[in-house]
Amino acid sequence: MATHPTLGVRLDRICCIGAGYVGGPTCATIALKCPHIKVTIVDMNEARINAWNSDNLPIYEPGLTEIVKACRGKNLFFSTDVRGAIQEADIIFASVNTPTKTKGVGAGRAADLRYIESVGRTVAEHANGNKIIIEKSTVPVKTAEALQRVLTANKGPQTYWILSNPEFLAEGTAMKDLSAPDRVLIGGPTTSDGLAAAQVLVDVYANWVPRDRILTTNLWSSELSKLVANAMLAQRVSSINSISQLCEKTGADVAEVSRAIGKDSRIGPKFLGASVGFGGSCFQKDILNLVYICESEGLNEVAQYWQQVVDMNEHQKSTFARRIISSLFNTVTGKKIAVFGFAFKKDTGDVRETPAMTVCHMLMQDGAVVHVYDPKVEKEDALIEFRYHELQVDESKLVFSDSPKDAVDGAHAIVVLTEWDEFKRYDYGDFYGRMMKPAFVFDGRGILNRPQLEGMGFEVHTIGQAQGAMPIPEPPVVAKRLTIAESVQSTTGKVILVTGTAGFVGFHAAAALKKRGDGVLGIDCFHHYYPPSYKRARAKALEAQGVLTLDVDLNDAETMNKLFQEHKFTHILALAAQAGVRYATKDPQSYVKSNIEGFMTLLEAARSVEPKPRIVYASSSSVYGLNTKVPFAETDIVDQPASLYAATKKSNEMMAHTYKHVYGLSFIGLRFFTVYGPWGRPDMAAWSFTTKIMKGEPLKIFQGPNESELERDFTYIDDIIQGCVASVDHITPSTKEEAMYKLYNLGNKDPVTVSYLVDCLENALGKKAIRNYMPMPPTGDVLRTSADVTLAGKDLGYKPTTPLQEGINKFIEWYKDYYKNGLDRDMDEYVPM
């Protein structure tokens, strides 16, 4: 057991008192980064501890679940045994709530320190040796002094050292902030023992944080720094929100103003997005605490200055709510209002001080029936926050909907109060058809495409924009659209239906087939798995090459049968599918609907016509699942899929075999291995890593057991298309006598580590990546893929020719060209699973 030579404290065990938003993520990260340290998080709330020990954690934070599951039961433990944890560990984090006082001296401003005081008394009661106690909660200046007095007054033979280690986390990015912090601040006594105690904590963080990012100060500077940091950030939000109101009056666009001033290196672009207001547990609480401290010290003018930041925030929320009411003909009595988002920001379920509370309450006070949809907030969460603020709510007027469609049906208006990414990808044309007219959108986060919505018929009010400042443009004069007849015109005798032409592989395959003279007709449903605007850009580019893409859902049996009756397709290249391994944990039904039911509808339509078309379809390397033999060969047994996506692709292969046997349809299935290249998917590593490197954001690089590197057989799109075209040419007719059933691997036959992919991206971009290695989450990914392409080479003449660095160079060249004039906000802000 490691013990400090002078302080006498054990160094290999940490106790955290408080299993909330700060203590849980912080100490989970310490456990992950310091496997030699046993970390125990304790809390008197048994229900909360039970949740931490379950699959449904009590808080939502991207990446947190994976870390907890990786460490829990190994060196990370959750318990209600506060006494035992204090006695077992000599490094103790105090991470309890410090709310604003609701009564007594300083009510509404001063911090309520009763929980911090309780920590001191509890530690003193159960301590069995010297302890280092670390303030992790946000506290006012000189709280450490008060905590020391409590401990000293109840002191036995032990010695205590108090440190301040304020958290600088943003909910929604907390795990990233913890893994790659801008800085770690540690304040402590300036005595020799105090400095040694601070060094103990420095050494813990130094397991993963560069030492030049770990700052040490005295206690008072550390405590004040947290308050000031939050006050300064909130000040920027209130400042730009004040300007948003000026923009609404003058016709300026606050987004353009923010972009212009954010280019000034002295100002920078962060926290300049105008919104309905800031929320969360820290900003308002910390500013009010700062105000109280200033007043207590007689600094009344300073206190008034910071009070105005909070006052401006309240003014912004109420102004936005009044704008909704006045726009809806000065009354919302009896009107259904759909509210998108109740959390105070995206990627969290936290509703503390959320602006949505104020806006919804004002709407309900005026008689509206508010229907809220938020992917992470339950109704009870909202009611608890209303009750905390002593706001009366008629629960019949506050409805939490199971889906955005339920919220929108029959509504007079959509009000966007949280900037969830999925809100940008919804089919607002469908929503418009479900709403009362005139239909309104009030965008309190500035995330939606206003001209597009107005083109659908909505009256749109965007934060920081004057009504009428963005007139609906005249429709552009465009050339006559390509007809179906022109698209299917063929000089080779082949007429090919390509499904998924707005997708990555489908786009390239259709272009290659058309270029050589085949007749090609495309279909796609423009699913919102990633921004449909990008898919439509592919379809537009494909139309310029002579291929029309119809907006058709594979599950629409009537339309599919009509297509097959009207057009004598000789071949089908079936590339439409719900892609992505990790997304299956979020929306499993979409995989069943698209990959199984949709494929079935396609096969039924194909077998109902004569002559029957030949079918080349996309399978996936994912079907090899937990196979440990490498390279993967078509003769390997594939009955251990590791993901739902893989299971649906395996089912496609089985369905194809059945339809060949029963109906004489001819099939070639192609198992693609990790495809990349121009017009690629934004959720794939090449694209998502490139975007993060360009923005200076850390990469998540997953590792297997014992920090082993993941390997992928990255295959350039041109090599994949070579195999697709060859399959179209080699497949036999769909007759009982000649039908074939074949499977081929299409890969690069040269697997590399994901780290090597990052090396290639760095070389192409001329910029270094910030690499953040972490355990692979349990979402269905596999450790390695490796293609044996011998059979494809023998039968199809398949031969991949593009080394990874060469292919990445081509992708980056395209990526930079595509971004040269900027992208629509959907793609620029798209965050993959």
C-alpha cells in the first residue's frame, strides 16, 4: 500500500462524498485513468447509488456510461457506506450540492453551505488517520477556512489539509472536458505540508493531464477563480443576448454579428451564440454568490454590475415568451404549443434553471396547453424544477409527448428551447401538414433553416432576427429536370434500379454505371440518420450526371410494385440500408424496417415480374462478428453477429438464399469493408476525425482489451465500385436453371490500426490531432476487420489498388473543396453517434 512519506496518507485509494453531476463523472474518469487507484463514490441517497450500480445511470452525459461500465467493480465502486469509505481512503473529494439559500440572511444570493459543513462533521466523526479533503463543489471564497474550523473543532489526533479543486465542466461535454481539460486548478495552503498535500493531487491528475496544464494557487484564488470563470462566461451570453434584441429591432442578424466579432482573436467565437437564455446549475448560482460576496465587502457598484448579467438573462427569457404570445394574435388561451426541448442545453437531461421553465410557465399562465418533447427529460424532472422555484403548474396544461409528431399534431406553434441536434433533422414539411394554420416556428436557439421553413409555409421567428428581415427568395430559374425516361435510357441493354442513390456507395455506383452507358434509375427515402440536406446534395450531383433519384421508401410496396411493372429492370443494385453499428443502440427499429422489411419488399417486387431482374446487394464485413480467424473469408461461419446491424445484414444473405431457391432469383452479395472517400458518410471515421482535427477538438479512439489497437480494412470507394460493376456484369440470369447465389468480400486486404488512419489524416491536413484513447463502448463494434479477397479476384477480377494514404489524400482534397464556401448549418454542426 503506497503511503506519503511525510503526510502519512494512503495514495492508492480515493473517496468521493456526493454522487451527483460533478462527483460521478470526475471520479469515474479518475478510475479510468488511474487503474492503480481504488475509487469509491458514496452518497446517503440509496436510490441514486442503486442507479449508479445499474445500466440506467442517474445522470446522462455522453461517454459516461461506457466509462462507468468499463471500471465499475474493478477499481470504481458506488456505496452508501460513507463511514467505511472515509476510513478506507485518505484522499477525500467533497462533491456535494451548494445551492443558493432560499431563506435567511443572503437568501436568493448566498450559497447554502450546510452540505459542505456536514461533510466536515462526517469526516471528523469517522476519520481514522490524516486526511486530504478536496473541495470539488462550487463554493464561495474562504469556504475552506470554514471547513477547516469545523474539522479543527472536532479534531482527534488526525491532521487535515483542505484543498480547492474547482470543476470546469460543461454538461454535454463533461467527459471530454475531464479527459482533455484546458487546465486543472488546485489551491492549497502555502505551508510545506500544504504544498505537499497539493502535490498529492497534482500527481493523481498527472496520470493523464500534462503537468503544464495543472495550475497551483492559494486556496482563496482557487475558490474565487471558479466563480469568476462562470460569471465571465455568463456575461458573454447575456451580452450577445442583449444585442440579439437590438438586432430584432434594427434588421441585423445576430448570427452574422456573432460571426464577425468572433473572428477577432481578442474576442474569439465561443459563447457568442444568441439564445433564449442560459441555464444550468452553475451560472446563475455562481453569479449571485459573487454578487453577495461583493455586497458583503461593501463593493455595491461591482455587485450591481454582475447582478445585471442575471437580470438580462431573465429579461431575455420573458421577452421571448412575450414574443410568442403577441405573434399568436396576442393570446395563446386554449392553444396547443409544441415545445422542442426542456433541458437547459443539448446532450444532457439537466433541467436546473432551464430557460424552458420560464417560457413554458408564461405560456401556461396565458392559457396555453404546452406539449413538450425532449429526448432525455421526463415530466417529473420538469415538475420538480417548477416546485423548487415555487411555480404553480396545472399539470393538465403540461404534457410530455413520446415523439415530436405527437407534440406537433394539431399545434399552433413549434417552440425550440434546446439545441438538440436531432431537432435540425426533422421533417418539418410533415410537421407543417399536421399543424393548425397559420403555423408558427419560434426558434429560441437559432438552429433551424429559416428560409427553408418559410418556403414550406411557416411563419418563422428566430432569436436575434427581425421579422421580415429574411424575405422568401424567388424560386431560382433552373434547367428542365431530368426525366425518368432519360435516366433509364441505355446503350448497353442494361437497365438498373439502384436503391440508396443518395447514400455514399449508391451515389458512386450509379454514376459509374451511367457513365459506361447503362440505364440507371435511383430511389432513396432521404432518411435523417445524418442530415438529409447532404443526401439531397448527392442526388443533385447525380442528376447532373444523368441519373434521377426518386423519393421512394423501400417499404412502400405499392410504389415499388408500380416501378417494377412500368420499367423492365434487368438488374437491381440494392445498396439502401440503415447504416451504422452504434446507431442501432439508439433506434433499433429503423434497422428492422429498412434492412429487413425494406429488403423483403424489394424482393417481393422483383419476383413478381417477368423476366425477373438479377440482384446484386450490399452485405457487410460486420457479418463476421466475433470471428477471430483472420483474414475473413467467405467460407467462414458467420453465426455470431456482434451488432444488430450485422444481424440484419446476415438476414439479408439468408433471405437472398431463400428467394433464389424458391423463386429462381439470382444473387450476388457483397461484403463491404469500411469504405471511405469523397462524398462519404459523415459518421464514419475519416470524415468525423477530419472535422474534429480541423476544429481542434479531441478524437475518441477506441481500444480493445489491454489497450489493444482496433484494426480496420479501410477500402477506397473506387475499389468498392470496381467490385460492384464487375458483379453486375458477372451475375447470371434469374431463372430456375441459371440463378446463382454468391458472396464476395470487397476490401483493401491491408488492415491498419485506427491510429494509422489518424496519421494519414494528419499528413494530408498538415495538422496534428488531439488523440483521446478510451475503452471501446459496448455498442457492437468489433476489434478488427480483415478481408480475404481471393474469391472476388478469381471470379470478378477484383483487385484493390488504392493505399490508405493515397485515398485519404483524395478524400481531404474533396473535403476541402466541399467546404470552401461553407456548408449548411445541419452538416457543419452534425455530431455522429
